[in-house]
Amino acid sequence: MQWEEVQEKFPEEWVVFEAAEAYSEGGFRFIDSVIVIDRYEDSLDAMKRYKQLHRDQPGKEIYFLHTSRPDLKIEEKWVGQPLYMV
């Protein structure tokens, strides 16, 4: 589903979705197609669902965003390597 379709179907809502088609360029992630998982009126509910999915399925590219967002150009941020105690 294209972002414009999501915006039309779920206006003024928070959506939790999986990126079906995406690519990286210039430090940004561009998402061309999404699979909507859930929708919420409250951002905290959406964030809780996102965290649960991210924890249960870490290999999937899951996001939560408000449908008022004009596009799906997302800045890529790298936190760094985990520290290990030896």
C-alpha cells in the first residue's frame, strides 16, 4: 500500500506498519510501500505496539507514524555498537 492510500484510509491516526519496499540513500530511508499492522488514535498505544513488534520480530522493518506526515523519508540514525563485558 502506498503512503497516500494509508493517509486516505486512516486520516489523522497513528499507524504501525511494516516497510514492504524501501531503500536507503544519502542517510535517509525511503519507504515506497507499507503493510499496515494496526492503527491508533493515541501515540502511546501505537508506540507500545511498535515496541512489542520490534521486540518479537527484530528482523522486520517496523515503524509507527502519524498519517499527517507528508512522506516516508526517514532519517537513518545509528546508535553504535553494543558494549560487552569480558
